[in-house]
Amino acid sequence: MQLLCPNCQSELTRSGESKRHCQACHSDFILNIECNECGEALQRLKACGAVNFWCDHCHELKSKSSANYRLVEA
Ligand SMILES: [Zn+2]
Ligand SMILES: [Zn+2]
């Protein structure tokens, strides 16, 4: 999944587990992953190389594609 910079629409590069960096405008972002149903922050679960997310509020496993991604400028 490729995220675009909210400032300049360039592709962001990964600079950490939940950090993204824009090389075009030199902005740093924190990637927040939230439940698509309740908006709670999801916990990252790693199993066998696949990443899934757990919602504490819904008590449900969320896949990468059903999560909401929100970029917050760092
Ligand atoms: Zn940018
Ligand atoms: Zn939820």
C-alpha cells in the first residue's frame, strides 16, 4: 500500500514502523491506523510475516484493507 503526502501528493517513504517521510517536501508523518467502524486506534499484530490489526473496542481482527489510515504531521 502506497501512501501519498497530504501536502504535495508525492509518494511517502517508510522511515520507521509507523513513520513516513516525504522526500519531496521534507515532511515527516506519523501513520495512525484506526478501526473503520469505531475509529479507535488499532493494535498491530504480526503473525508469520503478515500484519493484521486488532480493535480493542470491537474485539475484532481487522485486515490491512479494512483499516483506516490517517497521516498526522510530526
Ligand atoms: Zn510532500
Ligand atoms: Zn473498532
